[in-house]
Amino acid sequence: MTFAAPLEAKSIRFRARSFVAFTLTPEAPLDVWLEGLDHWIGNSPGYFAGRPVVLDLNTLKPDVAAIESLVGVLGHRGIRIYAIELDGHTALEPNLPPVLVGAKEATTDGLLPREARAEGFDKAEGRAPEAGPDKDKVGKVDASKAGVSEPQVEASGTLMIKAPIRSGQAIVHPHGDVIVLGSVASGSEIIAAGSIHVYGTLRGRASAGALGNKSARIFCRKNEAELLAVDGWYVTAEEMEGVSRGKPVQAFLDGDALRVSTLS
């Protein structure tokens, strides 16, 4: 008679990770809202690639069939919905994303790790180069290998980048301002919790006040930007054509509108 040795019990390790998710809040009439979304995507292709997106339906309040249709419509636009916010619902159909509970508005205090990350995305395929299955490492590359040079985070929380930012690269800094001493190429992106200062030509996309800072601003010596945004309000290249293109500008919120004014 033989006896099998008891299997050694293996512990299961649970670890928490935090991600900043982008929230889409559809409004009626839905066709007009989708038209505006298409305009954004047209100016920023691949913007949502690899990013968690939450669908806030508390304004629209659609029924289950309409939710399923909307999730499909967004999927065809390359936007994958990770979760849904809808008060009064604890669960939806199994084929739909889960209902999110306990969400909080993003702020600059303690939401993300205290580090500056240089992220490079493959624009054509909408994915991060050499990305593994670990989601918190997706898009994270060594700054010196990315050609951004080693970013320097000052004591004030300001991230200073001394080299140009190449096409396809993205700089994400959730704890203050970003200063770029060089130029920012077309197809690149800067996202900052604070203000953005570009001492060369800004040809890519710049999003300041990304975590709700309405007083953030964008400054650049020469404006050739594809998109400028402050706290979610944005203007595109075509909207700036003939007004502030090729000039030194600042972009800032004036009430519920984003103003782009030239600097003398």
C-alpha cells in the first residue's frame, strides 16, 4: 500500500493597485454626444488605448437594452468599458461590465504612486511597446531609453524634462507641473496634474489640470498643438487655426470655456 504525501498548501497573495480611470458621461441627445466624441477621437486617435474607462450613466439613465447598445457602440470606436456607474443598480447582465460602487473623484493627493512616469505608446497599434501582462507596467519604459533623458522631479513636485519628446511618447505626471525645455513632437502627449510649460514648439497633445485642477495652464513658445486641454475642456488644432497657430500662447479656463491667448 502506498500513501500520497499531502500537498503543501500554497498561500494566495492579494495586493491592491490603484489606477486613474477616465470617465465618460453620455448625455442626451445621444447622437450629438457621440458626434462630439467622434470629433475628439478624430483629433486624438488611440487616446483611449490601454486606459481604463468608466461609463457614468447617472445622467442618461438608460435601460439595460440601451446600455448594451451603448457599450457596443463605444467598443466599435476602440473604447473598452471596464465598469459602469449607475445609482440604484448593483448588477447588470453578465455580458455587460460590472457596476462600480464607491468611486471617488480623482485628486492630486495620494491617488497615484509618488513618481513621474515616462510612457511610450505605439500609436499605430494602440498599445505599449514591450508591454507584459502586468497592467501597472503597461507603457512604462526607462526614461533614458525612451530618449526623454532622465526626468528630474523637483522638491516642489515639478517634473523637468531637458530633452525633446519624440512622437509616440507620453509623459504622465500626477503630482505637479511639467516643464519641457525642448520641443514636443506631433503624436506625443503630456498629461499633468498641474500646469505644462513647453519652451520649444508644442506639436503634440497637452492636458493640464488632469486631476481636476481648474487653475492649471498651458504655456508654449510656439503653438502647433494637436490638442490643448485643461481639466477636460479642450480645443483642437483646427479650432486654433488662423488664431493662435505658430505663436507663443497660454491656455487657461475662463468659466466653462478654454481660452487660448497669445503671449506678447
